[in-house]
Amino acid sequence: MRFAPVDSAGFLRMSVANLILFEQGVAKVATLAELQSCEAWKRAFQNKCKDHRYYEIVEDTLQGGFQFRYLVLQDESGEVRAVQPVFFVRQNLVEGVPGEIRSSLIVLKDFPAKSRPVLETFSSKGYARIPSMPMTRLPLHYKDYDIAPYIDEAYPLYLAVHERSPLKFEMLTKNYFRAVGQRMAERARFFIWRQSGKIVAFSFCLVCDDAVYDECIGLDYSVALDLHLYFYTLRDIISWALRERLKYYYSNPLNYEPKLHLDCDLVPLDLYVLHTNAFLNPIFGRALKYLGPTRHDPILRRFPNADQL
């Protein structure tokens, strides 16, 4: 990825400990505050659904022990070529799998399968590629979205779904939803369902190009199962997307059975994992293929393109 030339003097004042030298340039470890004067950061991911604003929101609002840094890649002339967000967290990557594994790992998370040829260099450097929990996609053949006034009532519904999930990663905060609605207003869409005036379900989506990405859902489980709320939310979002002439509906990982019956196909995502102990890494890499999260979901094997995982 190449960005326009920028004044990088702000990064040159960093200590040697924050520099990673390589043959054709240098990677500088920066904080978000240090990136604010970097024009390349404002252009980062500009053609992606989640552009630089999304990563700023995540750092501003995410809790749970995450530490955020950003790798600023510069060539020999000092021109910024790319900016890569990085985070550090203590996380059980095999949550839901019997037993416990304590290891220090480097994980490159959720790269789309189409990037495999480009990322083959990771495998040649000792990283083990394993399937991450995939998204799903449903082809769609032919306003005011501010959540802030409703977040206090809707947020507990998100927490209820989060707590019931067998696999957990980050837990989003109220401020996350408020910030996305305010700072990414042209892409954020919040759908709210009520019964007798009370919010019983809500969904947060991002719209980018010809697709809608269903990011997360909240349900009132005192009525959700009896009212089949999950299917109502899905029906209404897809109906809205068709009216907007969008072509694809993407959903986040998990809860694959209803998506299978809707004729969704899988959108494979990859994890590249490296053990920090060079001696153990070859052994761990072979064992990791049997510990990957997708091996423990029998529904995934029933999708027509499951062989692409």
C-alpha cells in the first residue's frame, strides 16, 4: 500500500527501542496520538469498510486489557508506505475447547482468503496458517441512524447476546456504539425493533460500496426465542438492503445454522500464528492445525464452499 509523501519528522524523534530496521526501510512503533499529524494515517484503509476512523474508535472505547500500537512503515527516503494497527491482549484463542493452553503467541488475525498468495511469505517464515471463524455472505439479487438516544436501553441486549456466545473476543462498550454513529455516520446503520414501545432487538451494520456488513446484534431473551427475533432482524435488514439496491449481505462469525439454510456461502478468514519460542514453534505449528476454532463447529462442514477454509 502506498501513500502520498508526508512530513515524518514526528516519528524520527522516537528512541531506537521503537524502531524495527529491515533491508529497504524501517518500521516505527507509534501511538495513536503520534499518528494524528501523519497524513498517511488519514488515508489508511480509505477504500475499506473499516477505515482509519474505525481503529481510532476501537482504541478510544474498547476495554479489557487491550494495548494498541501502530507500525509506520517507511522506505529509505522516509516516505510512509503503510500503517498497520497492532494490539496486545491476554486471550484464550481456543476458548470452548476442552483443556487449557498457556503460550505466548503472535497472531495475525482474520485476513481474507484472497490474500493468501500475498501472505505466503508468513508461512515461509514459520507462521502456521489456520482457518479463523469465517464470515458468511448472502448475494442480494434484486434517516437518521444515530443510536445515542437509545443506547442505554439497547446496550443490555448486546451484552445478553455477548454473554451467551461460546466464543468471545472483545466486548464493545456504549461509547463504541455512540462513537461509530457520530464519527462514521455515513456508513453506520442501527436498526431497532420494539414491542409495546420497549426495545426488544437492535442490530448494528456498516454499509460500504455494494454491501451491508451485519456487525453485531442485541436481543431481549425474555421474548427473543418465542418471537423468533433473530429471524425477524435478519429478514428486515435484508429487505432494507434490497430496497437500497445493495448486492451483498455479510454477517459476522458464529451462529452458522440459520445462515446455512438461507443459502449463504462462507467468506474464509485466516489466522497466521507464530509461537514466540523459536524451538517450540515447529511443534506448535503442527499441533495448532488440530486446535483451530473451525474444527469444532460441525455446521461449517455442511456449507458448499467449506473446502475453502
